[in-house]
Amino acid sequence: MIIKIVLDESGTLPDTKDKFIIISGVRIKNLKEAENIYSRILTSLKQRKIQLQEIKFYHSGQKTKRQFLSGIVSANFEIFILAVNKKGRKIADSPENYALLVADLINEINLWYKNEEMDLIIDRHFYRKIDQDRFQEILKKKIDKDLKYQVEQVDSKQNPLVNIADMTAGAVLRKYNSEDMGFYDLIKENIIIEKIVSWPEIKRRNLNQE
């Protein structure tokens, strides 16, 4: 069985106003259910005469956020969270740094699924081909060698499935950055792993592995 995981982040590495950055992975158990979540919200937005290019957490209203997150819960999708405490640092938004965060979460997910093959659909964080290739190169080095997987870096405008991960990441970031639990409480029962780690710890661990 191939496990389909969509991944996205909320928060930024360089902005010191963001105390945390959240990486979210969501297992899509049923592709049709995922597509239905999106289509129901598009229909609702159309009825309310609201136009959005994408249904992302920070571009959506309160009602849309709740509808989207409730749909994820109803579909019983499993959510995996890496909450990274930046410790007030301004961190370069580089392929190397971002790959360390994504790999850390993927390795946690792999522990849960015990080396089941994975189809990883990751929101395309970098737009230059050289950066995309470098990200994938570091990811390959840092992901557990026993894991069989394929990675696809996608534009969320072409593949809106990754916005499922964006919504969950945004809800969790609200909890950590502003102690707003409203959206987090909607999905907390579906969160399988919620790992909190500091950026210095991630860097130190990876330096020791080199």
C-alpha cells in the first residue's frame, strides 16, 4: 500500500515575528473525499460571491477556514505536525534549511507507518529549478534510508490538494504564535504526532550526522 501525504508549512524562516514555523503532513486516505472538500468550499464561496485564487489559511475568512478544517476531520485524515521554535532567530530560507525541517517530519511519519511506501506531495517552496533540485538532494540525504518514497514538488494553484496541509499548518501556527486555540481545537483529535523541537536542536543534530 502506498501512503499519500501532502505537506506544507505555515510561518516563515526569516521573519522574527514568527516565533514558530509549522510543517504539516496530512495523509489523504481517499482522493475523492479530498477533492470533495475543495469543491464544496468553492461552491459555498461562489454562492456568497467571494472570489479567491486559492483556498489557503491566511487568504480565507473565518467561515471558510472552519468549513475546510471540519471537512478534513470528517474525512478522518491523519495529521502530523512539526512545530519548530525559532528561538528568535532570523533563519535563511534556503533549500538546505527547509529540507532539514521537511525531512524531520517525514522521518516521524515514517516511524508511524513503519516503512510503508510513501507518495509525498510537497508545496513547491522554491521556484528556481536549481533550488528545487538542491532541496530534493538534501531531502534524500536526510530521510530514513529504509523508506521507499517518491517526491513531487507542486504548485498549489495546479494541485490544490496541498492546501489541505496549508490549512492544518495555519491552524496549528495560530496556537503557537498567538495562543489562539479556536482552529486548532477543530482538528486536534486528528493529530497523530505533534512534535515540538527548536531550530538550534535541529541544526545541532544534523551537524553531528555529517
